Amino acid sequence: MRRICIVVVFIVFVFTGVCLADGISGKITSVDKTKKTLQISGVLVQARDAWVQNDREYPVALGSLVPGDYIEVTGMFTGASEIKASNIEQDEPECGIVIGKIASIGAKKREIIINGIVIKVTAETWLEGPSHVRIPLELFAPGYSVECRGEWTGSGELTAFKVIVD
């Protein structure tokens, strides 16, 4: 019985840690090898302690990443437009992604702010709530965890084509 309890607590701990992770993805715009940092369109990625791998899950040296490489970063936001990476995966180019909690919403400007990153919401952006139902921007609120997919259109700015409440 004790072993079962330990296993259950371990699984809950691991699952909770995975669910609370923030993330971004996109093309690297700059690299500072001495500070072990990267940038994706103005978002600073602290990569010193990150596990770095390619799309086949083989380890890759952090120093081998260069501007133009597409990466997916998992970690925790530590400040405005700054994330501390725990895992970096070099992958085939896809859309830009920001995953995190909404800090504020500008309904008139049609913007969602996630840790200093501006998510532009156009009239064509698909806004999705529970059960894959489309919802209006007015139903989004600070504190909601969201996944935003789109294109990096400026420094610390993503124009979304889809925003999903997690």
C-alpha cells in the first residue's frame, strides 16, 4: 500500500510540473554564447541549464544553435519577455507559439499580454474555449492559461491565428 501511495504522489508531482510549464517556439533571432542566452523575436531565453535536443531526441550542444534555427522551448517565464528554459528542441519550422498565463487583456486594442509578450488578436483569430467551442475575446481573463499560435510580427509580438484556453 505504501508503494502505491508513493507512486501516486510521484505521478501527481510529475504531471503537475508538466502542466504548469510555459513555452514559446519560433526562429532564433540572436544568440549570446557567452551568456548562454537566445532570443526569439525579442523574447529572451535563458538556456544555461536547459536540455537541448534535435527532433530525433538526440542531444545537441547549445553552442550549435544559430539564428534562423527553429526551436521549441519549455520552461517558466521569469520576467517580462523572458523565459528560463528547461528543455529546448531543435525542430522543423512551424508557426510561432506562446504558452502561458494571461497577465492582462486590452479588449479595445485586441491584445492579450503574456509576461510582456503581446499577442495580437485579429478579427480572423480563432478563439477557443472548452470543448473546442469558439468564444469571444471578452470571455478571456487574466490568469487563464492559454496556448497562442501565430506568426512573430515584431519584437515580443505574436499575431495569433488561434488562441486556446488550456
